[in-house]
Amino acid sequence: MSFFLTSNKYFGTGNSISNKSRSAGESSHPAPEFLGDSEMETLQGEQAAFEIGVVIHKRVVDEIGNGYGYNCDEVLVDEFRKVGLIVDRVAGLHDEFLKLAAPVETLGQAAAELKLKKRTHIGVDLQFEWDEADAFIRQADGSLFSWCERFRCYNHMIYGIVNNGESAVALKFNDRTFNWEPGESLMWKLETEAIVKELFPIHDETKRKLLLKRWALNLWDLTNQPIDEIHAYYGTKIATYFAFLGMYTKWLFFPAVFGLILQLVDFGSLQLLALPFFFICITSWAVLFFQFWKRKNSTLLARWQISYSAGSESGYKYMDTEWSSFHSSVGSVRTCGGNKGKEHEKFQREEWFGRMMRFRNDAIIILSIICLQLPFELAYAHLYESIGSDVVKFGLTAGYLFAIQYFTQIGGKVSVKLIKDEKNKNSEYRANSLVYKVFGLYFMQSYIGILYHAVLHRNFMTLRQVIIQRLIISEVLENLMENSLPYVKYSYRKYRAIRHKRKREKGYAAGKHYFNSRVEKEYFKPIYAASIGDELEDGLFDDFLELALQFGMIMMFACAFPPAFAFAALNNITEIRADALKILVMFRRPVPRVDATIGAWLNIFQFLIVVSICTNCALLVCLYDREGKWNISPGLAAILIMEHVLLLIKFGFSRIVPEEPDWVKANRMKNATQAQNMCSKQLLRNISGGRGMLVKAH
Amino acid sequence: MSFFLTSNKYFGTGNSISNKSRSAGESSHPAPEFLGDSEMETLQGEQAAFEIGVVIHKRVVDEIGNGYGYNCDEVLVDEFRKVGLIVDRVAGLHDEFLKLAAPVETLGQAAAELKLKKRTHIGVDLQFEWDEADAFIRQADGSLFSWCERFRCYNHMIYGIVNNGESAVALKFNDRTFNWEPGESLMWKLETEAIVKELFPIHDETKRKLLLKRWALNLWDLTNQPIDEIHAYYGTKIATYFAFLGMYTKWLFFPAVFGLILQLVDFGSLQLLALPFFFICITSWAVLFFQFWKRKNSTLLARWQISYSAGSESGYKYMDTEWSSFHSSVGSVRTCGGNKGKEHEKFQREEWFGRMMRFRNDAIIILSIICLQLPFELAYAHLYESIGSDVVKFGLTAGYLFAIQYFTQIGGKVSVKLIKDEKNKNSEYRANSLVYKVFGLYFMQSYIGILYHAVLHRNFMTLRQVIIQRLIISEVLENLMENSLPYVKYSYRKYRAIRHKRKREKGYAAGKHYFNSRVEKEYFKPIYAASIGDELEDGLFDDFLELALQFGMIMMFACAFPPAFAFAALNNITEIRADALKILVMFRRPVPRVDATIGAWLNIFQFLIVVSICTNCALLVCLYDREGKWNISPGLAAILIMEHVLLLIKFGFSRIVPEEPDWVKANRMKNATQAQNMCSKQLLRNISGGRGMLVKAH
């Protein structure tokens, strides 16, 4: 009885809207075959561009009306429209696509529901309220919400559609029927029923084309990039990567020129001093570069109105998205209220337990790298040393490079599993933890063989050969893989889809008009994902890894082969455009990430600088000690090794013990958020109402 | 005409109050000679203890009524009472003392006028309002304001007394007459006229005696101290010093025992390995100690309700006291408003200019240390090496130790002058800058001679002798100086005062009752000031310096003389009580300082750890290389030196370039304060009114 009532109620409202919307949809889509899709988008793009694509299985048209209940795709579209989204249905080869756009009012509503914190004109981040929208700072391109924020709002709206009725709604799809229970999210239901296949952000064609012209194909700008536009289109994390890549490449010009001069000019009697001088310049250069990068990063964040104070990074993260999760773990503490001593003890216990877990995991990774990977690498290096023919050598290297791909993939999977045990505070922490662990693998892989040639065999010719090979092979291979593999994948998926379609509709006309919907093309493109698994990191992992390995290669063996900097500079200039092209053309639009720094990579780069100081010293000893005059006795060597171990302890221990106890941090965070929540509304009214007064007052 | 009117008005109100107050003063002080001063204080101490003493010249009683105008001491007392202070007049030998106490209402009024930020129950710091006093957290001892806050309030009230009338008030003192102009501060006026001699915080006798019993004379507690009570009585900075000293001494037990074992036990064949093992343990110990100290410091700050987030130290300082000064320098920027680009450029220019100035000053200091001090020190070390007789050696050392006192005093004066050129953001920055510079002098002075013995002459016997001498001499000398010098000064001043008095009042009865006022005794005590000048630092400078030099001595030569740690531990146990005694008995109560960490000293300690790694390595090489087998060739030595220079660059350069541009920081600070000011009142009402609701809501 009650079921009928609710479904009737649903029918009563839902149907009228669905009629209206369908007619609207049809009128805006008079004939997809005649009017190109892109023209349609630009027409509607004036108000709000389509930014999210939902892939659903195509309904077999013949079976409409059969079965009991509503067609779930129509219900989905209706519900989307009820929420305030603009929906565009596009039929693909054998899937159907819903393109979603949201007017700013709809986004504002969702942002207010999400209690999104946004920067206001007085510079404080406050909870968004639609009525006070004027109080909030707009993006550089004039829109109220950044792409990160929009994406969060879309997600909230799409997954927030629940059955508000009192009883289940019967939905049918082709000849299947199932119930949409009260309180259940429609999207989750349809995803578990495998009707909605995927949800992905889609490109905004006008902006993409503009970026393509101004950024990816603007080859003569060398290292200049339209960072603000990249930020507006791709979000903070990707823009930060490209800003870093650009600045790094620009700074590389100095050591590149210096290295080339050192290689080409003969300094006569000063030749012996030239290398150490180069070494000192390079180290200073690297240290200064990273300091200036940190400055630039904080400048960028200030420009993008992201509050992220240097030093208290955790603060930012708690405040924004991840506070709730941290809060829940603190929840139990707050209920017990009074006795503060116990509270602190519990925090201390949890803190040290988490630290022990992380330490255990790190130990596992480090031990397995030393016990499993090191012998393998040394064996390869030894083989390479003993083989005479150049061709065989090249083949061995190529084979080895392919072999280690599997090695690292296994390592990455193991790391991901280990990290799941860790109680890391949020997803960015987890991602950083993964980066450290996986980089350990790559570090061993990339450098140990070269060090073997350099230090044990003092074979500088092989060393230089290996460096050149690695730089060239890695450049060529990486760029090929990066840009061709996605295209191959895309082509394969396209080909398979067309073949499927042909099979089903044998005898129909040629498939020329199959491919006029861009959504489907994008759907066939691969995701911008990391090679080690897409759970914690996206494609930026590979891009940063490439940069870090290159940086390590040129820094650690700077004294053995100074012109490597020139190779790297050239490589990076092409890399900027290649990465831009890749992200604009080859991949789907990536999901935006909140993180606003280069994160763990900064520490890795700085670690590489310290390592490079040691390796270069060893190289110089080897270089100038050809005659064996300066034989180092075992005692002296032991003391030197000890000194370096101690320096490591000095700088490593500081990381093991955090400066601030967790409970102090938690208290601080709790206080800060509480205050902001309390005075949020009051402040808003003051700001939007009395802005004139404020200005006068000062 | 108008002058008369105003003075009449003043007379009309002022006289009645002055009559009332005088009678009150007399009734509360029936006969200073009969009723002991201390009993009086305990009687009134129930409400508010006397905490500030004002020293004024004694009025010659005979001349009352002569001259034109009001007696300025009476006007001062009247004005104090009008503000709400409790005033107690005490006649001294040839000065008169006003003891001031403030009821909590008066303090609250002043705090509200000062817009003092205080921690509230929801954990945020808000501007104090007397009506909402319940919203603010009380101190551990139940009082509303901490000693730091009370001192600021006193200062505000005392210097805030201005002539509110329209014309000048004529004041007379003895036979001098002068005008108190409208809008002029009475205290400033009286200070420039040399009538008010001094203003200083006075001891609260009950609390002082309690502390004396529980802290300074509680010898069996070893390293335990009542830190919270010290904090309540002396403020944050001094409590932090004693907390650090206590924790350091506690941690010293481990290396002390280890060092003694190493000295006393013969390890046989393992003897060769024992020293390097000791060295590694000591370094790890030191690094861990400072990490745990940072944790402890942040725990203490959380307990004392001081908001000071690790990493963003500057943030705290701007927010609290020094924002206004920073603000004023930004003021010009804000007026030009719109064009942000120029604003940033100006900030950048100022930032780099300030940095250049500091760099120049540092260069001057470093160069003068190397060019002037180094030869002197080496000459002394060489003399010491070449002299045979032990007695002459001891004499030379003692003479040298006295000679360098002048050297450092000159260095300190030069540093202070240089720092005045620097545009440091606040007084604590300036103090830190001074600490770094002066420590450079002391570092050279303390260690270069010892290094000379160790490395150049490989004379380990002399080295050990020098270390023992320095540790014992410095301990004995320092403690003697610390505790006897103030007493000598005090006795001299007392003696002179009594003699003066006797001279003036020849023939009067014996001076037994002269000395019953404790205020005067305190006035004769010396100020707790730094030996290098009292402008930027107080006595804590010397205490920290002593600790740092001791730490450097035991760490840098750990391998040459392991039992030094035991000496240091013993020394520090006595040091804790000696310093407590000194600060409680020997000196005036120090002016409280806001700073909440050990500041520059932390960096100095960590620098000493790094230096100690290098010196110990050098010592080990010398120790194990008696036979000269491991001769280091010049080439290898050069490369090793280069490596260390590079490591220095790596960690030094990071300090030269700040991570966050000044304008970003300024923006952040501006925003934070603006927001807090705006929502302050609203929040307060919520907190004090709706605290019950808040608790329920969670």
C-alpha cells in the first residue's frame, strides 16, 4: 500500500519534470547528426560548461514499457535535473553518456551544504553561504569556484541523490528490475548494479583549445607557461608540478652552460681545480634553487588564495578537507571530557604506535631493497663490466630496463599494502609515504650500478657511457611511452567498440557518424594514472619520478660528466611541452587534487643533494687518485664512514621524533575550527554588508 | 584665566580624593615602626599583592607649603589611586617608595584598554573584555592574569596617566616648580625631572618564600622543579630556562655514567672500539635530546595556554604584542591600496635590504673574530704549550680568563650597535640576533685554544688538563661571580645609603630601624641583567651562555675526555639550585618576558652538535694515528675539507633564503588579526552566554 503511495508521489512530481526536461533536451538537441557536438557545447558553454561525464549502459530501445517500474536512466536524469544540474544525453557506440553542467547557483547550494571553506575578501577562509556570495573572492578567470571546489560540489550533488520517500522505488533496466531503497544513494545503487559504468571529469573544449594553443604548442616560450590558466583548468597540484618543472628548467641553464664550457675548454694548469670548483658551484646552485622554489611556491599559493602556511602544513590539511576524519578519531576522547591526563596519554600511545608501524614498514622496505634488489643490480653491473661487445651491452641494458619495470611494479604493490596498515592522517600523507617507499626502489635501481662502475672499478669511460645511455634512453623511452602508449590504448578501445557495434548491427551503413560525440572519445582515452597503481597517486607520480631520477643522475655524477646538465636542460624543455600535450590531448582530464606543494618530492630532492655531496667527493678521490698515492688506510676510512653515518643520524633522527605532540596539535586544530565555525556567519554579514565601512575605518 | 579654572577644577576633585586617600593611607599605616612591613603585606596580600615599586626622591618635610603648585609626589599618589591602584607609601633611608598593587577589576580595565589577547574557554585567543571575564581561562593558581599580563597592565596604567585638563598643572618638588602640560604623561614628566628614580617589579613575599622552600632549598629533588609555580611567578621565559636546565641535567645522567665507565673500566681488546661507539651514542643522545626538548617545550606551552605553533613562530609574535609595530611599517603600503604589484615589489626590496644588512653585520663580526681574536687565542695557546711550570700555567689561564672578559664586553657593545642598524621585526628577533653574534666570540674564545692543543700538537694530556681546568674554573668562577657579586653590590649600596643618612642626620639614634622596609632592600639589589649590556637581553643570557659553552666543551671533546659528562652533570645539579637561589634572593624580581622558547640557543646547541661530529672525527684520527701510518695526503685532505664546506653550504644556505616572502607573511598576518578583531565581541558573547549550550551540542 505504502509503496504505491510513494511511487505515485514520485511519479506525480518526477514525471512532469522528466517530460519537461526531455523536451528541453530534445529541443537543444534537434539532430545530433547535423549539428556538430562542439558547436552545441560552445553555445551552452556561455553559462556553464559540461564538466562531468557519466557513462551508463545503453538501454535496448525495443524493450521500453516491458517490466515493472521506471527506467532507471530516465530516473537518474530526472534526479540530476531536480538537483539543478544541466544534463545532456549523448548516445555513444554501445554506451550512453550523460554530460553534466552546473549553473553557479547549483554549485553554491552544494558548496553551502558541504560547508566548503573559501577565502573571503578580508582574507580569512570561511564557510560558504550562497546569500553572502559577494563576500568571497572570485578566481582569476572570474568564476566563483575553482575547479577543485567545483569537482567536490559535483561529487556531493551526484552521490547525494537519495531516495527521500518512505519506501523503495522500483527501477528497471532493460529486463532487470531492482529496488531503490529509502535513504540509499542512487549513484551507488546504479554503480553496484553495473548500470553506471564510470564517472569522469570531461574536458571543457574551449578552454582546452586555448590552453593547447597558448601552452602545449607554444614551443618558443621555452620555460614560460601560463601557470594561472593551468591552475584554473587542472587544479593546484598539476599547476604546481608545471611551475616546478618550468622553474627547474630555467635554473638548469646555468649549470648546463657551465658544464659544457668545462667539457669543451682546456684550462691548462687550472684543469685540476676546475672540477672541484664546478662541484661547489653546482651544490650551491641546487641548494639555492630549492630555497627559491619554496619561496615561489608560497607566492603561487598566495596568488591562488590558498591558505597554507609554511611549516604548519598539517594545520592546513586538518582545517580544510581532512579535519572530519581526524576529528572522528579524536571523538572518543572528547566524550570522556574531564580527565585530561588520560586523554594525553591515549594520544601519546596512538602517536608512538603509528610511528612504530611506519618505522616497521620502512625497515621492511629498506631490508628487502638491500637483500633482494642490491644483488640483482650488482650482478647486472658486473655482467655489463665483463661483456666486451658494445651491441650486446646495449641489448643487455635495454633488456634490463624492461625487466626492472616488473620489479618496481611488485615493489609498488607491496608498498601500497604496507601503507594501508599505517594510520596516516589523510590521503596526501599516505601518498607521500608511498612516494618515499617507492623512491627507495628506484634509487637503488638507478644509481647503484653506476656507483659500482665509478667507485669499485674506477672505470670512468663506462660510467660516462652509462650516464649518456641512461639519459638518452630514459628520455626517448619515457617520452615515447608517455605519448604513444595512451594513444595505442585509446585506438584499441575505439577499434574494439566499433567492431562490437558492427557485429551487432551487421549490414548497417558505414560507421562514419559513429564518432561524432567527443564524450565517447574521451571515455576511450586512458586515465592519467601512476604506473605503480592508481590508488594513492595519479600520473604526476611518474612525472615527478622522472624529474627526481634525472636530478639525481646529473647531481650525483656531476664531477664524472659535467655536460649531463646540458642534456637534462634540453630534455626538460621538450618535457614541458610533451607533458602539456599528454595531459591535454592523450589523457582524460585528471581528477583535481587539493595538495598545494610538491610534497614528499621536495624532501627527496634535498636528500639527493646530500647524497650527491658524498658521491662527488668519492668520485673526486677516484679521479685524482689514479696513481694510488693517497691510499686510504682502513682506519681512516672507517672514521670517515662513521662521520657520515653520524651526520645521517643527526639529520635523520630529527625526523623520527616530531616536535609537537599529537595531542597538542589536535587541541590547536580543534580550537581553530571551533572558532571559525562559531563566528563564521557573523563575520560574513559584517564583510558583505559593511565592506565600505571597513575600508573607511582604516 | 583658563589656567586658574582648570587648576581649580583639578583642585576641586583632586583635593577631596587626596584627602581621602591620605587618610586611608594613614589608617592602613598607623605606625610603620611598630607594625612590621611583612605583616602588613600579608594582610593586604589576600586581595592583591604589591608587585610594583616606584622610587621617588624624598621630599624635605620642612618645606611643605613653600613654592607655588601641588606637591608632585602627592599628585602622583592621587592619580595612582584614581586609576584604581592600591598605593602604599614607605619611607626609606633617603628615598621614598610607592608600592603599587592592583585589584583584578583595575587590571581588567587596563587589559581591555590594551586590547590584550587572552585564551578563552573555547581555546581561541580573543581581546579581553571585563564584562566577559568568565569566558577567559584562569591561570593554574586561580588568578585571571598571568604575571606577564599583569606587568603589561601595570605599565599601561602607570604611564597612561596624562593631564586631561586643558591647561598645564603646576607641580612643585622641594623648591623646584614645573608644569605638567596637557596630554603629557605624568610618569614621563617626573622621570625626566629626575623625581621618579626608578620603577621595578617587587617580590611577592609569600610566594617568594614558598618558592624558596619548595624550589631553591629543596636540594634532594635533584632535577625536579615546580615549573608551573615558577611560570606563575617569573613568567614564561625564565620558566622555560629552568625546564630546559632540568631536562638537560636529567638526560645528562646517561652519558655521565657511560663516560665514567669508559674511564674506569678496561675493555681489553675492545678498547679500540669503545671510543667510536661512545661517540656514536653521544651524538644520537644529543640529537634525540633536542627533539624531545622541542616536544616538551610545546607541551609546556599548551599547559600554560600560550598559543605558539611550532614552525610559524613569527606568526605568534606578530599576533600578540608586536603586530602593531609591523603594521606601521606596512601602513604606507595599505594606503596606496590598489596596485598589488608595487606593494609586493616594495616588500621584496625591504626584505632583501634587511637581509643584506644582517649579512653585512654578520660578515663584520666573523671577519673581526678571525682577524683579531684568532691570533690572540692562538698566541695564548702557544704560550701555554711552551711554558713548563704548572703554577705559571694556572696563573696564565686565570689571567687570560680575566683578560677576555673585557674582550667580550667590547664585542658585545659592538654587536648591539650593529644590530640597531638591522631592521629586525621585534625585540625578541633583535635579542636572537645579538645572541648569535656574541656567541661567535665566545665560541672562538672557548674552543680554538683547545683545538690547537688537540689537532696541531696532538698533546692529549694538555688537552685533558685544559678541559678539566676550564670545567672546574668556569664552574667555580661562574658560581662565585653569580652569587657573590650581587651580594657585594647590594652590601655596598646599602652601606653607602646608611652612611649618607648618618651624615645628614648626625647625632640621631643608631640606624637600627632604618632597615625595616623590604622595598628598599630590594631596591639596593642589582638588576638581573646580562653581562654584555642590559639593552636586549637579561640575565638569562649569561645562564644560557654558560650552558651552551659547557655543552660545547663536553660534546666537542667527548672522545678526548669522556668523564667530562659526569663533571657537567654534577655542575648542573648544583647550578639548578644556585640559579634558583640567585633569582629568588640575590636579584630584584626580573621584568617578565613574553618569549616562550629558548630561541636562538636551540640553533646554537644544534650547531654545536654538528661541529662536535667534525671535531670528534678529527680527534679520533689523531688518537689512533700516533704512529703516523695513516698519513693524509694534501689532496685527500683538500677533498675532505671541501666535503665539509659543502655540507655547511647545504645547511647554511637554507637559512639565508627564507621560504616565505615577507609580503605573503604580512598578508597572512593582516588577515588573521583582522578576522579576530572583527568577530571578537560576537564570539565572546557566544562563549560566556552559551557555554552550557556548546557543551550540550557536542
